[in-house]
Amino acid sequence: MMRKMRNKIINYLLTAMFVSVSFAASGQVKPSNPFGLVYGDAITENVNGKVNIHPVTYKLNGIEIAANVYTPAGYNPSQKYPAIVVAHPNGGVKEQVAGLYAQHLAELGYIAIAADASFQGASGGEPRNVDKPANRIEDIRGMADFITHFGGVDADKLGLLGICGGGGYSLKAAQTDKRFKVIATLSMFNSGEVRRNGFMDSGLSTIQERLQQATDARALEVASGAVTYASDTETTDEMADAMPFDLYREGHYYYHRTHAHPNSTFRYTMSSLLDLMAFDAATNMDLINQPLLMIAGSKADTYYMTERAFNLATDSVEKELFVIPDATHIQTYHIPEYVNMAVNKLEEFYKMHL
């Protein structure tokens, strides 16, 4: 009976969908923070002599990208600072965990940028919530394009931090873009592997069914302009509590309760699966020759993704797998104890290599 319920929940997560052109997650309200930030101890105003936040926009392949640039205390654009590009998780936005880590990096003396992915968040692009790996990788390169010309940035000291799905896409970006002198990931999530096989290979039996759904969705878009979305359903707390994986159970409470943001949604166009299911963040890891740090919680049910990618990075002569004791995947996003451990390790890593 328990196995039957588990499979039912997994299949729901894999196939839940309906045609829609608008979405509002249950319980989400406009953040009261003037910058829209929803993480703890977020900046509420720009004060001289302290870490400041600068909302910016720029064009990337014709799409307007919305980003936040964090500058260190006493920032002087006539000086030179190392910079870090921060890529947000799947379904996330720059105002959540990506912003938290960007703020901490600015506190350490780095200029940091966190941007909403194209077609997502406050960035432009239609239809909304297209989620293709090539776009996410290009978004990371676009952040590098922008920040290396921002006042005070030393373009020769550019680092990268990818969180969750942003971690997988950061690995791919860094394989070929050598502007990134160092690469770090936090709770890396291999989006393509999970969209294809299901989490922990729980969806192997439905691969062809979901590929057909994606194919039909693409055909529908071309024929009528109607967009079909996956994962565009409301999840109740009771449904979340019954989920078999910490990632999804805790992710529900993080994204829809404690750190909800109106621009954050887990939905994505069903046709995106045509690209997602052929993607694997861990291929060509031997192309990474830069220093590599991969951080994951010891209790994260995504740990196997970090471990696999790390072991395949055979040409990174200076690499380290840092495990945060007792932390799950989502807990590295907001639990102060675990965040501090990650930030301290990042400080050590970036200081050594930038």
C-alpha cells in the first residue's frame, strides 16, 4: 500500500499539467522588502559604508534581464574587486537563496550578481517559464558579460556559484567559458537527469510517455499558440507532507510558505522537456580545468548528483567536495548554521583561487 501511494505521488509530480497562460501560487503575496528580497537578514536600504544592492537590467539576445548587483561595504568603482556570478535554483528567483549568498559574498568583499533566468522571474521572454538548458547556460554567460564591465570589477578575477539547478547549469557554462576562474556549486541538481529519469530514477517507466507529451505540446504551440505547462498545479501542505523525498517536501515549504515570492514558480513549458530530457549536467566534466568546489549536505537526497559530477571532473587538479554534516538539500538555502558553513568554505575557496 505504501509503495502504491509513493508511486502515485511520484507520477503526479512527473505528469501534473494543464493548459494555462497565467499562474499565481497559493499563499504568495508581494514581499514587504523594498527590493523584493525574501531571505533572512536581507538588505532593507542602501546605506553608505555598508553592503548595497543595485537593481539593474540589461539585454541578452534581445531579452531584458532583471538582476541585482551587490557591492561591498565602502565600494569605490575606481578600485578593483573580484566578482562572483550566482545562478539561482530551478523555480527560484534572484530574491531568494541566490540573493542570500550574493549578499554574503558582498560582505566578504566581492561584487556579486544574481539575475532572473530569461523567460522567468522579472526577466523578459515569451512564452513565460520556458526552461531550456541552453537558455540557462546562456543566462550565466550573460551575467558574466554584464558584471565584467561593471564599475570596479576585475574581469580577471571572476568566480561562479551555482545553486541547485543553477549548479548544474554552472558546471556546463564553466566547461567552455574560461572567464570563470573558479567554480563552486551548492546542492547541485542535475535538471536533465531528473526530468528524464525522475528523481532517484523513479520515472524510468514513463520516459516515452512524457516525451510524447512534450512533442504534442510543441505541436500545439505551433498550431494554435496555446502553451501547455508541467508542474502548474497547487500543492497543499498535506500533499507535500506525503512526498517521499526531502527535496520536494522541504522545497514546498521553502518556495511556497517561508520564502515565497510572486515571481517564483515551479511550472515550465511542457515543450521544454524536448531539450531538458536530452540534457545531462555531468557530461564533459573533464573540460573543467579550473579549481572546483562542490558543496552538499550529508543528508541531501540529491547528494548522488554532486558526487557523480565531482568524480567525473578528472582534469580539475584543484577540486574539493565539501560535505555539510546533517544538512538536507533545502536546508543549505536558509538554515543559518548550514549557510554559515557554506559561506565560510566559499570564502576560503575564493580567497585561495581568485
